[in-house]
Amino acid sequence: MGFPPYLYQALLHASGAQSEQVEAFLSFAKQSAGTPDGVSVFDAVPALISKVAHKYRWHILVQAKERPALHRFLASWDVGLREKPTPKVQWVIEVDPQEV
């Protein structure tokens, strides 16, 4: 697709004490994303530094050519992710990440 500033990005960061729980949550996140128009959702990958303070860190990259399409997708995706209880996995969506 390309790189900023020619497209817009967001990262779903997830971390937890057990890698399997983090991977399971991100698998759910990827499935719940579906195939949105104008938005690319990539597979979950370990963060560059994958373990910090006894927590495993993974992320999913999301890209779109148009900012409104990205924000529409993120708004609905966020609601769906909040409906799944994840007491042992912390997650956050970062829009326009400084590092991927």
C-alpha cells in the first residue's frame, strides 16, 4: 500500500503475562475486524521488544488510504473489542503511531 504520509495507520497493542492469552485476544481481534472496505488489517506480530517487565507484547497494524475510512473502522472495531472480557490482557489502539 505505501507509507505515511500517503496512507494512515493505527496499531492495536496488546500485552499480558502469558503469550498464549495475548495471541488468543489478537486472533479474536483479527477475526472481528473482517474485511473492511478501504482498510487493511494485518496479522498479529510480536513487538520489536517482545517481552518487557514479564509481559509479552504483540500488535496488529491497520492501514487505510483515507483517514475517515480508518476512523470509521476503528470506532466500530473498538466497540466490538470492548465487548470481549480480557482481564489478563491489556490493549490500546494507537492512531498515527510513531514507530511500527
